[in-house]
Amino acid sequence: MDFWLLIGGAVISYYVIKAIAMSSKNKVQKKNRPSSENEIRVAMTTSNRVVTNISREHDDDLATFSISYGYEQEKSKNKTLGKWIKPGESITINGQTFNEGNFYFGGKLNSLDGYVTEASLVDDSLEIEKTPSSYEDESLGYWPSFISLTPKGRGAFLSWLSGNRSEPETPLGYVFIYFYGLERRITVDSIKHEVDDTEFKSLFDEILRLKIIYDSSRSFSNYSLRLLEIMCLLRPLVVSHPELEKTPQRDSLLFKHRLATTVNEENPVPAELALAWIRFYPDYNLKKPARRCDYEFNQMFTRLYSKKYGDGIIVKPNKTRLKIQYYPASSSLRGISFPQQDLPDPSNLKGPVNKLIAIADKCTSELDAYSRYLAKPETSSTDIEAILLLPDELSDLGTTLGLGKFKEWADDVISTKNGLVSVEEFWRYTKSSLPAKINKKEAELIQNLAQKAGYGVAPDTRYHHAKTSVDGKLIIFSEGHGKYFEPSKSFSEIAIVLRLGAMVATIDSHVEQVELHSLTQLIDHNVNLSPTEKRSLHAYLVWRLNTPSNVTGLKSRVELLSKTEKQTVSRILIGVAMADGKIDPEEIKQLEKLYTLLGLDKALVTRDIHGMSSSKAGLRPSSHQSENNSPASISFQLDESILAIHESETKDVQSMLSAIFVEDEPAGESDDSDDSATDSTVAEEETGIDKLHYVLFESLIRKNTWTREEVEALCRDSGLMVSGALETINDWSFDKVDAAVFEEDGDAIYVDQEIVEEIEG
């Protein structure tokens, strides 16, 4: 790279000094005038020695230059005018036949400024030695030309030109010499109307082909891109390439012209042009999420822009005029110019761009978590974890990436099984192994997966205050809770009663249809519930009726209830038991247990049953009950038991009930546990990691760098293994802030203090 810069600097100096000389006082070269000669020599000690001699007789004289390449440049003996060889036109040079054309051939074809020979001109009067196209020597300089090459260099260029012109390993200087000819044909000959549309399109395709092959060179990629843009401007009805406009460079002519035309015609700026404007604007750089998740960013920006501005913002034409300036790759084309249209140049206006920046920043912010997940090793955009991190505006992408099969399955179980599935069935769609236990993290994954796909689940720990188990059940229901769902007081009250009702209704391991009807009426007839709340409670009821009930953890809570509050709960339990018009011995036995739990005398069960049945006309003991009872024929309705809550003398009954039934505890767990285990559980719930690893984390963040030996000593004290402990903490760090906090490099372990601040902040 230094070599090319040095050579380029020498040539640039040549043009600068020449311009100064030509603007001197007389601008007339005085010949045969004796003078003292001031000579400036610039020698570059590289493999390609370039020596520039600049001599000037007097301040008002023209300067003369000679540029050599460490050898004497050969002069052409060919007096024929250079001509363009078209594809299909056969020509033989130095014993080689050329049929693909697309180059200038002859002896005389000057550069535009008239000082040198056209760089791409193939002159067969010059010495040429047959050489493979891989050959290169010092003559292949920064601005190479056919005439300045050595004989072997010319032979190598012709070898490439006679082939398919597609070898990626070819020295780039030969490709540029060929490109110079294409560039002249387009920017000079086509403007003189010497190139028809068919050839113009062919030239466009050829440059596009070269760009693809040699795109690894930033220089060639940029020059070829600019030429393609110029071609789209010169003949927009002949050639076009939409991709050129989507990601414009900071000096994109095509983008500036399209924006200028749109503004000049007072048309709204469409979403794709607004997106290109953000990429073009010199004072704004897209942040990492936008660059890493290019497709997702483009989709989200386009949608948010259209949502806010419809067809697009309208920009008032400004006074700055658009100027089409093309900087050619070839040194033979200096001073090239194009016809100018009278158009505004709004590309650098701050006002409209600030509106676009606001949208771009929002997209970047919402894609941040998704982007950081994809930055982890061995992750993919099709991972469920990644899909769940997609912003809501891109929820349809989730279906494409991996939620499609889940949605098909969910729709099927809703229509055929009332949404009832096992946790194991559901978990398959997380594409991870079944966990040993459904903790908070696992429950959130279940809920988020359902929500992202447009469904809800019961139980949902956020609203139902209950959780399932690995071998338990789930209910999937359509539409779900939505992102901003907030349950009402009525929702919480009915949920509590449904739990109590399900406990009684499932005593005999069989739910009568009339019992189910009575419980569903609580939901359907409550005018205070929203449609979303009703869907959720129906799903919750089905889950309760299909899940074994337990009273673990309730004893200590019911002790806080007053006598009146306990009696209210007992009436609800009796009411549910009597919903089917009969009381079985097993139900009485279970009611006695519940009464005992409430601190009530179990002997009161029979009394309360008789008392409630006698107060309801038409309700008789089960032995006298008609076998053809329908839900409508049962005179007792649970709705009236609910009224008891509101009629209670104690105003706090509802809140007390909520306190009792906050959350299920897994069956079989003891209320009493070891203090140390309790402390460890509390610590893990608060920090998200067990106490031993958290203590190690706090120890390690005290300084930035540790030796492995030092960390091993800390781990030995805690009974931990270094690699496993660091991996556990890094996994925890990824869960919290999507980045690792520790990095191992040989025997050193580094602490990323920025990540530490994120974790603790």
C-alpha cells in the first residue's frame, strides 16, 4: 500500500506543479533563452523506482517534466489512429487472436489533456514478449498504462486480455488498464453518441462482471461502482441496478440524483430512499446492531418510517444546486465533465435527516438485544432465543425463521384438544433439552415463545400466580394476553374462586359437566371482565381442572385470616361442591380437610351443607335428585357465593384471599427448610446465580487482570473448578447483558469492567 501511495504522490505532484507553471505570468514558453536551471528530483526508493525531474527556466516560464520508471520508456512507431475494438471483431496482436474486443488499438490516441498517450491503448508496434498473465514487474505502477509497461508486462497483459478475463489472482494493474478503456468508451465516446444502446448495455454488464470478480480490491470496487452509477445517470432507460441505490457510498452520485429529482418534483421521499439517505449522510454512522443485523434493520426502518410518514416526508427544494462530478480511475481522463441538470441538492440537509435519525436510533435500540445474542459463538437467527428477542414490528420474521411449525401445532391442539398439552410436548419447540425443573427462566421462555407466536398459555406466572412442572400440563389459547395486558381486580378475584372451585370439583377425580358449567358461568357472566381476561380465565380453569391440586404452603397464610374471612372461604367451597346438586362422601372428606386447614371445626361441614341446601329451594340431597338434571335445572348458582365476598363485613376479604393464593408451591416440598438452603435460594433469586459463583464473581472484579494460578487459588477455597466456574459466570453474564465478563488468553484472565458496570447497574 505504501508503494502505491508513494507513486501516486509523485504523479499528483506532477499535476499540481504543472498547474502552477501554466498559471504563471506570461504562460508562453520562451525558447533558447539562457538561464540557470533549477532542478527538483524526487526519488522513491521502492521496488518500482519513479524519478520525476522538474525543470523551470524562469518564474514566468512553463515547467517541463519527465517521468521515468527506472528504465527508458519505449516510444511508439505506430502512426495509425487508435480505434475501439468491439466484441466479436477479430484482431491479431503478436501472434495472438482476440475476439472479445472492448479495448482501444492503434498508435495514436491522446489523453484528454493532450499530454500523454491514452493509458489503455494497445500498440502492437511496441516490443512485446509472450508472458503468463501472472507476471508483474516494477513497470506496473500506480497509474499503469500499456505503453509504460515492460515488454514482458505487455505480454502478460495481452495474455490476460486473450483469456476469459476473470482470473481473481491477476495483478490488478492489468485489470485497471482494461478498465481504463471501458471508462473512456463510456465517459467520452458515448457522450459523443458513438455508442449505441446495445453496446452501452453490454459495457454495463461487463463492468458489473468485473466488479464481482475483483471486488476484494476496495479501490477497484469503488471505481467500478462510480462508473456504473454514471452509466445509470447517462442512460437511465437503458441500464439500471436497484442494488446500487440501497447502500450508497458517502459520495454516491446515483443516490444524490434520485433524491434531487424526488425533491425537485415535490414528491414524498419513499421509505427505501429514506433508508439510503441515512446510509449516505456523512454526519451519521449506523451503530453495530444496524450493521450486524442489516436485513432486520432495513425491514424495521422501512416499516416504522411508513407507519409514521405514510408515503414519505416531503422536502422543500433548497438553493444548493446538484453538481455531477466524476473522478475517473484513468489518468488519461483528467478534466472530464458531464452535462448538468438544474436540480437542488438536499442530500446534506439536517432537518429531514434528523427525522430519519430518530427512527434509525429507535430501530437500533430495539435490535440491540437481538444483535448481542447473535454476537455469541454458535448462535443463529433461527434459534428460538433469537426469535424471541426480535422486536414486535418484526414478529412476522419469527414465523419465517422458525415459529411457523410451532403455530401449526398450536392451532391443531387448540382445535382438537382444547389447548391442553404436556410441558414436554411444548418444550420440543424451544429446540433445547427438557430441563429438570420449571423455574422462573423456563417459565418465561414458555410464556415468551407463546406470546411471540400470538398465543397465550396457562398458567402464566405473571397473571395466574401459578406455575407448572416438567411432567405437568399447559393450556395454549389464541390471541394471548398481548404485550400491555394488566389484569383487573375482578380478574384476580375470579381466578382465586376458580382455583377453589377446581380443588373441590376434582375431589373425586372426575369433573361433572354441571360443575364445569357453573365455573365457566363465573367467567362468562361477569361484565367487569374484558374479552382478553375471559380467554385467559377459561384457559386457567381448564388447566386447574387437569392439574392435581395441593394446599402446600397455605397453612401459614390462612392463619392470618379473621373468623369472618374464613367463613367466607368455607361458603365458596361448599357452593362449588353443591354445584352439581349432590355431595359425595369423598367430597365431604375433602371439605373437612379444607375446613381443618382454615382452622374451622370439620364438624361444621355437614351443618353448612344442610344450611346452604335448605336455603335454596328445589335443591335436595343426592338420593332424591333427578338423574336428568341439567345445568339450568340446578337452582343453586355459584354466582351468589361470589356475592358473599362483596357482602362481607370485612372490606379486606378480597386482598386477604389474594395474599393466600399468590402462587403454588411444588407438591411435596416442605414448608420448613434448612436456613442455609433458604439463604442460597434467596441469593440466587436476587442475583440469578448461586452464592458460590456470585462470591467468586465479586472477588474477581476487584482488578482487571488475573493469572490462572491466582484464580485457581480462589476456586479451591470455594470447591470450584476454574474453567467450569468461569463458564458458569460468563453464561450468567450473557443472560443479564448479552456479553461475557471474563476472557481467557493463555495464562491470563481478563475482566471486562464495562460489562461489570452493566451487570451491576
